[in-house]
Amino acid sequence: MTDTANTGTTQRRTALVTGGGSGIGRAIALRMAADGFATAVLDLNKEAAEAVAQEARKKGHEAMALGGVDVSDRAQVDAAVQEVRIAYGPVLVLVNNAGKTGFKEFLNITDDAWDTILAVNLSGPFYLCQATIPHMIEAGWGRIVNISSSSAHSGQQYMTHYVASKSGLIGLTKSLALEFGPKGITVNTIPPGFVDTPMLRGSEQRGLLGHSVEDIAKVTPVRRAGRPEDIAAACSFLVSEEAGYVTGQVIGVNGGRNT
Ligand code: NAP
């Protein structure tokens, strides 16, 4: 099979994007499919995952949905990765994007809230990496992109659990890059900042941003909010063949809000 994904080989490449049913993940999944990867769209929301896969297929791309899968459940993750392997072959590109936000004064964060955020944002990527890295080692080629958060650069009051989970994801990224670089696998992280998605609008509606998205855009250096496609474009580069010398890096895409 001729590979159309920008990878320079004739082997078909499969991408798995978590949280692919909405916002940034949706844009990444559509971009991976458009770039020529057979793309698996994993999301807790079954209908959303199916809708995105269908959208990609309508454009003539190869995509499947992994709906109703919770990244914080190792058994569900393992079963989903196996499903992709059977349908499309080994998963050689993994984008850990699914994430859960939280907003609470530190002293009021419950054990449950802490555990849930850490489970989705950090244990999820841990399970997915353990499930897919063996595929990449076998192929001698792999790409992992972890979607962290600009809040891990700066810290963010009332989001201690979220920021701690995303900072952990950056540490996971750097350590995996060192361990698996010799196997042809690159691991990088994109910390997005202020990207106009349902998650951001949800925070706006609950008054958690302090201002409207539009007002914040006016004081953002590039004078606009981020678009999910901005993150997808960076991701597209990081999973390409030509990014083979880029690993262990934190590639901020935030309109200049964090430098
Ligand atoms: P979003 O619109 O809320 O999309 C997140 C998607 O992930 C949703 O479809 C959600 O499904 C899914 N998801 C949540 N928990 C999951 C789980 N346990 N297993 C599988 N799927 C799950 O959010 P977004 O703004 O695109 O954010 C994407 C990523 O970027 C997140 O990791 C977020 O932390 C990070 N980020 C975003 C921004 C920003 O400005 N938007 C800034 C920094 C970092 P449900 O809707 O069913 O929950």
C-alpha cells in the first residue's frame, strides 16, 4: 500500500486521537485523516466520535470511531487499541488530547475531584502510551504528541489539580522521549493556550475566565483567540517524517500569551 501520510515510506500509518469528538481533538483527527493517516477517533462521547469519523470519511479519508471509550480505564483503552490494530494495523501515531478541566479553591478540592482529573489527564496518556508504544517499537517508527496546557507554564489559581496533571504530562513527554528516541519514536507536547472550543466557552459561561473570550482576544499578542486548527497544524508537523529530530519538546501554541 502506498503511504500518503507524510512519512516517506510505503507502510500505511495509523493515527489514534483521544478526545477526538470535540474542539482541539476534532481538528487534530480531521487533520490527521486529511494528511493521509488512517485515523481512529476515540472519545467518551460516542455520537461525537462517530460524527467526526463520518466527517472525515465524507471527505474521502479513512477514519473509524472508538466511541464511548474512557481513557482513564485501562481495560477500555487496551480493547480500543486492539480494535484499531485489527482494523487498520499498528498504531504508529498517538495524540493524547482527551482532557478534563476543573476549577476549585485548593482547600476545597476533594480527593474524588483530584483523582478524576489525574486519571483522565495523566493516567489516560500513560495507559495509551503503554498500549501503543509496543506497536511503534515493532515498526521502528512512532510519533506521540501529548496535549498539555499553557497553564503548566504559568500556574493557574483554582486549577491546581488540572495544572498538576498537565505538568505531569510534560514530564511524561520528556522522559518517554529519552527512553524511546533510540527506537525511532519521538514524543513531544503541545501546551495550547486560549483556544476557542466548547471547553473554553464552558469556562467563559461559568464566569471562570474573568472576561469574555472576545475581550481576552483583544489583549492577546496576536489579537485573536486560538483556533483548534492552530493546534492541529502544529501536531501535523510533529507527527511528520521531517520532524524526526524534534523530540522531548514543549511546543507552545498560544498566540504569544506565554513566551
Ligand atoms: P473539549 O472541547 O471539552 O474536548 C475534549 C473532548 O475529550 C470531549 O469530546 C470529551 O468528551 C473528551 N473526553 C473527556 N474526558 C474523556 C475521557 N475520560 N475519555 C475519553 N474522552 C474524554 O476540550 P478542548 O478545549 O478541545 O481541549 C482538548 C485538550 O486541550 C484537553 O486536554 C485540554 O485540557 C487541552 N487544553 C485546551 C485549552 C483551550 O484553550 N481550549 C487550553 C489548554 C489545554 P465529553 O464531552 O463527553 O466529556
